[in-house]
Amino acid sequence: MTYKQVNGLYQVPLVDFGKQLQSRGWNVGEHSAFGGNTGGHAPNSYHNYDEALDITWKNNSYGDYDPSGKVKWDDWTDQLGTRLAGAGPEILHRSKDASGHGTHVHLAAKNGILNFTEAQMQDFGLMTSGTATPARSQAKEKAQSFQSLREGTDTNTEQAAALAETPAYGEAKPFDIRDRNVSARGGFDPRYEREVLN
């Protein structure tokens, strides 16, 4: 799924993120998309507006430990809260509110949208080939094409002409025939239109 970027952050719907967490073994609740709100929250809680999730690792297929079997479930849950730093207006967990959130992470999202850095996107498995904005994907493809030209790998005339008509992208420098290996062309150097003696 493609997520929009605003000010360098990826905007991810809370429900999408909850489903991604479930696919990784987390228990997600207190939201209409995940079994409903059972109540008992503050009067103006984000839960009452479907803008929050409660997340825990306890009682899932991994038992009382993380997938490695080395980290206790409550420490693993607390680590999740730390990894989510900055993603929403309220991220409460044992390290931030041990009395009310010692067993789960409370994750709120204003208007149901979380804001993730690229590192968080990768951490939570949300950064896929289709995630980047079109301009970014095109820039990456262009840079790879220019790199192929610089390395002397085969590129047909049509591909080279298409690249020449567009500006350079990313860190790729413009193609220069002098960057290519003369020996790869049978010792022929087109700059001088003569054979180079080795």
C-alpha cells in the first residue's frame, strides 16, 4: 500500500497499522475495527472517537516471550511503546505511565492518522517497494540506470536516449563516455576514434 508523505513523514491510517501489528503477533483492541471499545476510558479519551488502540503481547501464540524467546512479554510491549515515539499525540506505556499502562501500549492518532519516519516504516514492515511516492521511486530508478551506464553494463540506444532527455536524479552523475572501460569495447576509444594500444 502507498502512503502519503507530509513534511517528510509517512501518514499511515491507525487501522492499517493495527492490522500490520496483528500480522506480527500483537494483540490489538479497544477500537471498533478490533473488537470494539469495552469502556472504562477517560471521558474525552481518543478511544471514544475511534482514534486509539490498546496493544499488548500477552497471551498470543508466542506465549510470555517475544519471537526470539528471550524478552519477557511486558518488556517487549514496553519496547514497542518506545519504538512508536512521535507517531501520534499520545503514546503511553510502562516507561511513560506504569500505573495505567503497565501491561499495554496506548497509541492515539489524531483523526485516525499516524505519522511515521522512514526508519519506523522499515521497523514495522510498512516500507515496501510501492510505499515511496512516485517521484521518489522514479528518482531511484533513474539513479540505478545512470549507475548501469557508468559501470559499462549493456544499455540499448533507446534506453540511453530516454535517459539523456531527462535530468539526472539522485546522486547519479550525468553519463560520460570517458567513465567507461575502453577494454570492454575491444580497445576502441570513441573520443579519438582510434584503437588504444595496451
